[in-house]
Amino acid sequence: MGRYAVIGYPISHTLSPLIHSANFEAKGTADHYSAIEILPDQLSDIREIIRSNGLDGFNVTIPHKEKIIAHLDHVDTDAEKIGAVNTVLVDGDVLTGYNTDVTGYLDAFNHAFGKAERHILIIGAGGAAKAVHRAHVNNGDNVTIAARRMESFQVFKTSDFKALLVSDLSDTESYDAIINTTPVGMKYEDLFEEMNIPRSIISEDTLGVDLIYQPKKTKFLEYFSESNYINGIPMLIHQAMDAYTLWTGEQGDVGAVNAKYNAHIGGKS
């Protein structure tokens, strides 16, 4: 039986135990997944926490994604490039960090829309934007990132994208896909109104992605054709299943997890 967990602070809101437990059930394993609250000043004790909980691997959420790197033995290339780890493989005393937000996002995007080289616009320049940017660069896409302040781009470790102020977005420019990585929309705000983004950058063929998954359909997504958008749920599920593969070498059951998640949300509404 494998033992896995997610660490963070606060941690009560996490859906990771629901997602991983649904996968374990579908796979018929006796694996176990829990949520462990770790304060920032406790992160230096991570090896003792691993031993006391008998962990074979764990996920990392806010506020530890960047600071966990100092406590690892190895870090995967993508995680190193964006400076954040969300998955750790425990192999004896050796800890290796990965970022399945990158692979999970790309899996979700390509599953929904097919793999092709595209002109991508990412709104926002925070931690989520770094993962989305890395995914699209790895995919061979032409990436533009728009933020409210130029200082926001200082967190990026590579310069393989076009940096643009949101206020400089042109109403004559067009993009194949637009991704919202900001929290604008969680309270049903309209991203285009809030940031004064011209609607003309969207055509009937433009793809839309919002990393927000509650509400399921934000005001942002209402601008896109019904078959041309996804919310943050597919990324959430795919990144978890990619972590499962790193830990076990097996593929996760995306369909079973998706059904369990939808039942959970349906039961709450």
C-alpha cells in the first residue's frame, strides 16, 4: 500500500484527497492519501514529516511550492525553469521534485482541443501563469503574456515569450487561444471589463481556458463558443493523475476521477 499526501497551509479547502481517493478506488488499490497542514516554519522538518507519515510521495500547494525546492535532492527541468514544485517523489532518502501543473495543463488542453502550434495569450503573470507558459512553450506555441505591471515578469526565469501590459493589448491583434490565470472571475466578475481588454481579440474560433473551476463557467468563458472552452477542472484532474504516474509508474483513471468530482460538486450545489 502506498501512502501519499498534500502539504500546504491552509489545507482544509483542498480537493486532492477526493481526487486521489477516487482514482485509488477505481484502480482497486489500498493506497491512502491525506492532507497535512504544515506551517511555513515547519517546512525545514519535511524529512521527519515524511518518515513519521510513511509517505511514498506527496503534493505541494501554497505557500510551499517554491520554498520546498531548498529541501529536495533533485528537481525536474520544468520545475527548475519555473521555480516551483507541486509533486515530490520519495525514493528512500532521495527527494525529487516535479511540476505536474505543467504536464497536467498541457494534457488537459491538448485532450480538449488537439495538439497544434498556436498563438497563445496568457492573462496574468503569477505562479499559475508560469506553469501555463512553460506548457505552451514545450508544445511549440508562440506565447504572449499580458500583466498589469511590467515588474510581474521578473518572476520568470526564461525570456521565451512576449511580455505585454494588459493596457497595451491591441484590438486588432488575434490569438488562437486565451488563458485566464488570474483569480478574476471567482466572484463572477467579468475579466474583460475589469481589465479593460478589447473583446475584438476573440473570434468564433478562439479557444478559451479559465483555470478557475468554481464557478464552473465564469463570465470570461461566456465569450467563447460552447465547444471552444474549458475551465480549470481538467487541469486539476490531469495534474493529479500525472503525479500518480510519477509515484507508481501507472496511468490514473481520469474518467472515474472526473465522474467523482462532478458528483461531489453536484451534491454541494
